[in-house]
Amino acid sequence: MPIPEEVTGDEIDKDVRQELQSLPKTLAEDVARNLVMVARLLDEDPEAAYGYSRVALRLASRVAAVREAAGFAAYANQKYSEALAEFRAARRMTGSVELWPVMADCERGLGRPEKALDMAGAPEVHKLDKAGQVEMRLVAAGARRDMGQLDAAIVTLQSPELASNSVQPWTARLRYAYADALLAAGREQEAREWFAKAVESDRDGSTDASDRLAELDGVDFVDALDEDESEDEAGDSRGAPSDDEAEGDGKG
């Protein structure tokens, strides 16, 4: 797959670069450039990112960072079985529990919410950092919702992190998930309050909380172009006589 000339591979994280030092220099550079493309395209063009990840995987399947990147690219394309296999491989290589929440979410994607809940209660969760524990809580709540257990999902999300006024990278997503669960349970007023709190903390626009809040408040967003077209059509209809008017004119 083509890679822009300005992509050198030096853009990757220093820890990943260090992992690639086990490879011959030219091969390491090729792998690094493909990993850069995966990172750049993962959100805007997941399918292309997946293609680059497959190239990197073919070149260096024994590098944990490559297996992890391949896992995230597969995950972004909803290839959950493949993603889970790659995450498991990366975990075997590193011994890290960092990928535990996304592995559990893959189980959800595969229609196994019970397995995701089992993972949420595993000893590995206690080894996660705060961000990882919040992510695991979000996955567990999602699994409860998959099973139709709305009240349990709401309780799962109730935590010190949710109650805290401190804004962290996970705050907006946690508040959003809580608001969405409340709304699904028919607790609309509470949901509105938490969507508003999600908006306050969503500094990078990672959720559509503002749209959901507007929807609850009954605010309709009208496309300006559509509005202009509607006015033109209304003007045309006002200018043209109706059939009865036309007949009346003829009779006179």
C-alpha cells in the first residue's frame, strides 16, 4: 500500500521504536511507516488503516506493538474475533493487562456479554490504572445493557469517578454512558442533567452529548440550504394559480 514520502517512521512512539530495534534497520523502517499510517487513519478511514496493519503484521508478526496495532485496526472494522486474537497475542508477548478492557469489549462484539462480565470481575482489573478501570466499568455496563439489565447498568456506572467534579480524559464518556443508560430506563430528567454534565466535560468533542441534550430539549436543527429550498418551493406554489382559480378565470 502506498505511503506518503513525508512519513518516515520517526513519528511513532519511542517505546514502539525501541521494540522495532530487534529488526533489521530497513525492515524496522518499513514496519514503522506502516504503523504510522495505521495511527493516522484509524479514526477517519478504518478500512485503510486495517490494510496498513496487515502489511505491518506480515513484516513483523513477532513484535507486540504490531500485534496491538493490528488488533485495534481489526476492532475499528468490527472484526472482533480477529481483534481479540491479536490482543491476546500482544498480551502474551508483554504480560501487560492494559488491553484487558478492549478484549472484554471484543467479547461483547462477539455476542458474549456474560464473558465480558466475567472479565470485569477478574483479578486483572485490579492491575489496571485508573483510566483502564473506568474503561472496564464502561464495558461492564455495556454488557449489562446487552443482556437487558438496565438498572444493573446504571448501578455499574455509579462510581467515585462519575461523582467527581474533576475533569479527566474519561469523564465525558462516563457521564454520557450514564445519561444514555438513564434515558433508556425512562429517567428522562436525570438523563438530561447528565447529558448536560457530559457537554461541560467534553472538551474535544468525543461524544454527541450536545446533540442529545438538544434533542431532549426539543431543539430542531434545520439545514440552511434545505430551508432556502423550502422557501423557494413555497414561493412557486404561491405564484401559481390553483386549478379552481384557473377555471374561475376562464369562466370570467
